[in-house]
Amino acid sequence: MTLREYKKAIGVDKVETGHSTFRTRVTPQGIVTDVVLSEQRSTERKALQVNARLMAKEGGIALPARTVDISANGLSLLCDKSLQRGDIWNIAFDLPMDGEFHPITALAEVAHGIVAAGGVRVGFRFQRLNMASMIAISRFVR
């Protein structure tokens, strides 16, 4: 089968999803489909290293953490404990900007966790931010 016949059979020669691009091409070995993974984040992120506090949404557990980076949609923290994907946590930290510290409070969902040097790196997606926190984070990351 030629590449033209293959493209006609599948109807396309390039397919893009939210996280990958698939391309077909002809090589001496035959028709090959390449997969190109893309960055999953849709917004810019900026390094941020400040102390943070995690509080379970249901109350009770409080965990110390340290921020790694932040974007308008979420942040990454380093903590001592692995957290369950999908769990909701209250996060509080001070965002340094313009010579001042802006208190940030957010309700965020655990998106992923990776064991790293010094603890577990946990990625959070913001679920709820107050207006002052949204404005401060937007200004910080641009």
C-alpha cells in the first residue's frame, strides 16, 4: 500500500489530540506513524519556591509543603506525603511580588504525584480561587 492509499484509507495524514500529534510517512521499511507528545499545560508557569500549607478539604490533616512552580491554572508542590489523585485540598501560601507578600488561598484538586528528591512532587489544578488570588497569580506569572 502506498502512503497516498493509506491516507485515503484512514482519511487523514495528520491527527492532533490535546496531548499528541500523529503523522504518517513513508520510509524504506514501509509506512510509519510517528507520535509526537506535546506539553499538556495550556498556560505559562513560573518557578516559585515558598512555604505552603495544605489542609484537607474535610478538615483535620494539615501538611507543610514547599511550592515548586505556579501557573494561572494550578501549581506544583513538594511535600512529604503522597496524595490521592482527585482529592481536593485547601492550599495557602504567600506570593512574593512587587516587594510585598500577597496571601493566596485556593481550593485545588490533586492532578498527579511524582516521587522526587526531597519528597513527593504533587501537581494541583485550581478549583476555586478568590478574585484577589486570581489577579495576584496572573500578574506573577506574566
